[in-house]
Amino acid sequence: MDGLIGKVKISNDALASIAEVAANEIKGATAINRIFGRNIKVNVEAGEVNLEIPVIVYNEAVVPRVCRAVQERVKSVIESTTGLKVGEIKIIVSEVTVR
């Protein structure tokens, strides 16, 4: 990403943090980053962001619906805040738990 004065690089850790915050806005799921050794994985190639996000889904939630909502929210937030294009977002349901 070129700025007016110089280049701007958004780190993978920053992208993971953005994804975590966005995912946690969805009712019925919690993204787990840096917990129990499960990290949000970020890969950026040719200006396209690909993510793998481990989540805990609550038992009252419909798993496919919640996962789709997480994907849509994360894509929207990353693209609008960073200007990067999102390619693939894999959701890994690590646990289903009672809230």
C-alpha cells in the first residue's frame, strides 16, 4: 500500500486483531486468538488477505449461520478499514459450549 509520503504495511498481527474484533461482534460466537495456542492465521499474497479463524460457538446458535455471519463481518471490516481485498476466510469451529 503506497501512501503519499511512503509505504504503509499492515502487519499480519494487526489484521488478526481486526478480524478478532469483527468476529466477536457476531452474536453466538467468539473468535479465539492467542488462547490455548490457537491463533488466527493470516496470509497476504498480492494484496489479498486469506484468514483461518478458530471460533467457539454457543450451543443456542445455528452453526452454519453464525460462521457465515462471521465471514461476512470480517470481510467487510478488513476491506473497509485496510483497503485490502479479502480472498478466503476459513472458520474452524474449535468448540461448541454453553453460554
